Amino acid sequence: MAMLPRLQAQEQLLAINAAALGSGGVKKAEARPALLRLERLANGGKLNVQQATPATLRAMGIKVIEVKTQVAHG
């Protein structure tokens, strides 16, 4: 199979997936992995994930409890 038709088919499938995701026609449990795959493809195979900060978690409505740790001296 020639590469151009394969690439065109892949692009079409990505467009269909993007339309389904954007329209809300995909269940949340299925949407997240699909979005991660698209993000990974858009980033050349790498997924750039940043760790959430306490401020970000609070903004999302997640309660954050910060606990001070003690260093054992011995």
C-alpha cells in the first residue's frame, strides 16, 4: 500500500475522532485516552505532562491538605 493513501486515511480517522470528541459524542472514560493519543501525536510521540501544583488542584475544586514533614536526626 502506498504511503499517501495510508497517511490520508490516518488523517481522516483523526478528524473523525476529533469531531466525535469535540461534539461530546464520546463517553468521558473513552475520551481521555483518545485525547492523550492525539496530544502525543501532535507532540511528535512525546506527551508533555506537568505535575499539578496545590494551586492548580484548588482551582479544580480539589481539597489540598499540606502536611509538614519532620526530618529524623539520628
